[in-house]
Amino acid sequence: MGRITKRIALDDYEDRLIEKEEAAKKLLKPLTAHQAQFIEYIKNYDITFGVGPAGTGKTFIAVGCALQALASLKCRRIILVRPIVEADEHLGFLPGTINEKVDPYFRPIFDSLHDLVGSEKTQMMITGREIEIAPLAYMRGRTLNDAFILLDEAQNTTREQMKMFLTRLGHNSKMIVTGDITQNDLPRGKMSGLTDALRIMKDISTIKVLEFDKHDVVRNPLVKEIVEAYELATQS
């Protein structure tokens, strides 16, 4: 390749990089003060917890930050992790590949990806291994370098699973942990790994926790009323 051809190729690469960075900046538009603070924590700290009720945008913001980091070349891959725990329903054996088997459990994350970049682009990124779908049980023994790792529905982890997950953090990586401690699907009497981690990590200044509340609900306004009703029922 000649000098001129190399220069053209480099210019083209730089132009595409600028386009990706500009597109990434448009991905995230916080709708509440807590969402904006969550984004800042994610940008500035290696491990961030986002905890709060349904509909507050925890997963959406985390996925958006992951896409932004990937587009800006701040990481090489996004790893999406969930504990495979059923909410009082037993689906039984699911046929197909591992991705097909876990697809129902990861559907809420896919919804966020589809809203942000579209279903076709999401599939391309999964096929190209820019996005990895990983059940929590598959994390043991791994060291996750140059990655943006999201653990969703973390209230359904056990104490042992949460410790195992957090200690996978490698170089140049970020971990985001999201969950709602009021929606625990673990067997009765089993302590949530999320609840346990929040207690253990509270004095580590370089790990941040953002607590969302009912005022951050950005779904249908009725969701906020439902959250409030359950809060009152719990208190009575």
C-alpha cells in the first residue's frame, strides 16, 4: 500500500471513529437526576451498582453506557450477564443453542439494545462477538479484560455467585450491577448476593452505589403508582 493510499485509509478510519463517537453521545439522554448521576458514576468508576424499583431505567442506562464505551473504543466487547432464575414459573427444558436457551431470560436486555441500536445491529454485534451473552454460571474461572460487563437482575444471585462475579474484573474493564432487592426470586430464606454485596462494599470509596426510587420511574405513569402501592402494603 502506497503512502497516499495509507493516508486515505487512515483518514477514512478517523472519520468513521468520529461518526461512531458522535452517535454514541446521542445514545444516552437521562430523564431524571438519578439517571444522570448513574451515568457519571459509570464513566468514572470501575464498579457501579444501580439499585431500585422496576421502570427506573437502570438496565437501559447501563446498556446505553456499554454501547457508548464500545463505540468510543474504550472497551473491546460488552458482556451481558444474568442469573438464570425463574420468577415462580418453571419453563423446563429449552431446546436449541445456548443463546437460544437463555434468550427468554435476557429478553429485557435485548429490548434495551433494540431500542438503542435496532434489532439488526444488535444481531450483527452478537454475531461479530462485540456483544457476548453469558449466563452467570459460565463466569467462573474467567478474567474479563478490556470489557464492559453488565450483571442484570443481580438480586437473584446468591452470595457466592456475587463474590465470584465481582472477582472476574480484569484490566481496563468496568462492571455495572443492576437489580431490585424487592423482587428476589431466590428460594425462601436464601440471602440475595446483591443485598449482601451492598452491605460488604459500603465502605469501599471506589465502588459507587446509585439508589433509584419511585420518583425515577420512567415507564407508564401507572407503574409509579403500582410501586407506591406495594411500598405502602409492605409498611402496613
